[in-house]
Amino acid sequence: MDYKHSSVLLEECIKGLEINPGGVYVDGTLGRGGHSLEILKRLDTGLLIGIDRDPKAIAATRDTLGEYADRFIAVHGSFGNIAGILDKLQIGKVDGMLFDLGVSSPQLDDPSRGFSYMADAPLDMRMDTSAALTARDIVNGYDEKELKRILYKYGEERHATSIVSAIIKKRKIQPIETTLELAEIISRAMPAASLREKQHPAKRTFQALRIEVNDELGELEKMLEDAPDRLKPKGRIAIISFHSLEDRLVKLAFREREKGCKCPPKLPVCACGFVQTLKVITKNPITPSEDEIKNNPRARSAKLRIAERV
């Protein structure tokens, strides 16, 4: 199957990274290589490390990025392990990092992956298909309390209670196996007013399940903890988020790194030892232009934040 994939905020990311042709860079979410390709075009003696949890993404870049093999290393792994990956490659610090936190279009559009509520497929949602936990495991195995927690926290789903009740009622009869089966259960559990909203009634629940399956916020928190310390002075980190939970974590992490000291204001001398390690470049997030949204509606909710190592 051929997929059309558009890299979100491409020009803004490349400009924000201020690429050094001889520098070392990380694309922590390789996807189909759109951002990586533009970074590689600007390197001569430099190096790009592309990381992705999806083996299919790694395989796809053999064609799209093949001509740059002398300056490109693809790694199957998670950006949450950025420190471990760089250690294994014997790379201390890098000149820049880019992370696009969205699900790639090929993952969404491939029905067999189970990310979409628009096509019937097994309930999967794994970015890394070698991982054990699937959406089916969660829907059929988590207890009522845990399911509600996931839907409230990760999906900000205000109808979590009624949706979870409907799921538990259905799975007592037989396991819930497919995406459309789950989407129908969700729709039937929603009040009529919610069904008239522009977005699909299953959108928030599917988002919550995907985040839980892939531990997306946990991986993001680990990356935000480790990545800034692997930047060279003046090195930049650019992160594209797609929903409020991600953006909030990025904003707060950048702000804490910029502030440095965590001691109470009344304390006369710093006792915590934290110093400023980042300078925030984007005081407000960069968002897509109207033209980009028109050409790629999936970019609508994207927010780009950039910080620089001090």
C-alpha cells in the first residue's frame, strides 16, 4: 500500500535547529523520514541518528534515505532511551535533536495496525509490533477503575464512566476484538449531544488506549529528563506535540530547565544545586500555517517548542 505522508512544521523545525553541516543530530521519531531527509540534505561531514519504535519505519527509510547512508544511522528503539542509544553508539553529546510526537500517517492509514476507528482491524495500536501489550489486552483485561483512569487522564474523556460501563458489559458476554466493534460500543454509550460534535465519538478513547499501549507519556518524560543533558552548548531540541498532555509536559520541562534553582524564594542561598541548562527559544509554541493545515489536516493541533542548551 502506498501512503502519502507530510512532515509537520517541516520548515519551522529545520530553521529552528540551526543545522551545522558538520554536526551530529538525532531524529528521535524517524517515521517515514521527512524531517530526517531535510536534515541530511544540510549535512556534509555530519551525522544523523534516526530512532523509531516501528520496524516498518526503519525499513522504509532504506529507500528514502539510502543515498545518505554515509551520514545516517537508523536505530530501532524508543526515544525514551535516548541516553542508552547514544551510549551504545559511543556518542557523548550532539548538536541538535528533533522529536515529532504524533502517530505517523502510515500507522494511522494501515488498517492492520488498529490505530483507526474508521476501518475494521484487530485491536492492536502498538507502535513497536514486537511489544507485548495491545489495545485488546487493555480493553478486555483492565479493571473498571484502571479503564476509567486511562480514559480520563489520557483521553480527557468526560463520558469515561458510561463508556467503561458499556465496555465491561459487552466483554462479559464475549471479548471485544476489533476497532469498529469498540467504536460502536463507545458511540452507543455516548449521549446524543456528544454524537453531534465534529470529532468522532471514539477519538478520545482511542487516543487514551494508544497512549497506554505505547506508554507515550512515560517515554516522553524519560526523554525530557535525559535529552537536554546530551546536547552540546548552543545545541537545540525541537519537539512537536499534538495534544495538551504532551505540550504541557514539554512546556513545564523546558521552563524548569530554564529556571534552574528549585529552592523556595525565601531561601537566602541555593541548596538544591540545580542550574539553568536550557534557554527557551519559543516563548509561545509555533503552530502550522493555514496553508499547511489545508494541505495536511492532521497538522491542525501541532505545536512546536524549541529550546537551546546553555
